[in-house]
Amino acid sequence: MKKRKLIFITCALLAGGMFVLLQNSFCHSYSQEEMRGIVYEKSSVKEKNYIEEVSDKDKGELTEETDNKYTFDKSFPDAKGENIADREEEDHKLYMDFLNGKKTTEGGMSIDEIIIPTGEPERRYFTGYTFYDSDQDGFQELHVRSARYYYIIDCEKNELSEWKYLHPHTELLNNGDFLYRHAGGAPTHYDYQYIKVDKKGETVWDISFSCYDENGDGQFDERDAYLDENYEEMSYKEWLELKRKYLDVGTDEICWITLTESI
């Protein structure tokens, strides 16, 4: 009897010890360094090289660069097996060749057609350019805008094409949409057109509206006139709602670079 009791107690102690070990195993709160080690050990050779490279750069902590929603690693192939970093480098070189007058689009358009006024070869329009992924394919397009033209140039298979043409008074917004603005007089007024495009550059939706400074006091308030896209009057409250939705999107995240000054 005593022997059976001793065996029972021994088994109970062993079971209890196993339970504690399992509990610690499942409930253990791994440190950042331990988790990093686990991930590293289960990674492929290529992934390990990448982890080491990132660790050398920022020691695993987020920085202004790594925390930027527009910044992400592009060293791995995309879904088509294409190396994103190599593709972007090639595209960028072709875009710069276009800006420097060394390359034309498939349609034969050169940068001179955008920046030089017709019949005045010694003059230049003020022209700026920026890069933005407007067709949402993961690769940026070249946006070139002068006082007279706004072209979006796309690059596919080392060839440049004119993806979309916009009025030069059009702005690229932070969210990727476009806003046309035009100022007029008698009385002072502003016309707007908010534009959404698809992956092919086709306009899929737009809305137009205007505001008129009827009393000429330099302000837009309840005493002025507001027109919708059908040129019908709307209330000041309706105007404020349109302004909030479409005019307050902002352009501060879009960085335009000066290509030529106006001469």
C-alpha cells in the first residue's frame, strides 16, 4: 500500500512539474531580441541577409524613413517575378533621359514640346516635374507640368508613353486625385473640377462647381453666389460641404521639382 502511495505521489509531482514547464513555455513573454532570433532562425538565406541589412541600418527601431507610409522595401521580386528596385531604377533613368531631351515617347513627343513656346525657341515656360504612382501598378509615373501643358508619362518595357494629358491649371492632390482650378473676373470667381481617374488614365468621375464674389469684398460668404455643375445656384452651406470634401484635400505631400524657369 505504501509503495503504491509513493508511486502515486511521485507521478503527481512529475505531472505537476511538466504542467509548470508547459505553462511557462506557452505563457512566456518573449523579448524583442528573442522574437527577432526566432524569426531569424526560421528565415531563408535571402531573408536573413535582408534582416541583417535592416538591423544594421536602424537596429530594428522605426525611424522617420521606415515609418513613412510612402516608404517600403523593394528589394524582393513582385508578383510577376520582377525585381522592383531594378525596375524603378531603369524607369527613373528613362524619365531623366526624357527630361534632359535624350529620349522621346513612343508617340514622338519630346520635352521641348512641353517647355518651349511654339515658334519661340529661345523662350521657356516655367516647368516642374514630380513622380507619383497614378495608375496604381506599384511603379511611379513622371508628371511634367508647364504653364501650357500637363502630361503624365508612363514607362513600360523600357518605352515611354503619354499616359494622360491634363489642363495645366490642374493640381495633383495628396490622395492621387486631381483638381482643376481657374480664376476669372467680372466679378472675381473661381471654377473647380475634381477628377478621379482609373488605372488606364480614363476619367471615371468628376464634379464641377464655382464661387462668385458678387459684392466684390474679396471674401466668399453668405452674400455671394455659388453654382453647381449644372450652373444652378446652391446655398452657402452646400458650398462649404463641397469645399470640405474636395478643396481641402491638400497638395503639401506632393513635391514638385523645378525643371526650367520662365524666360
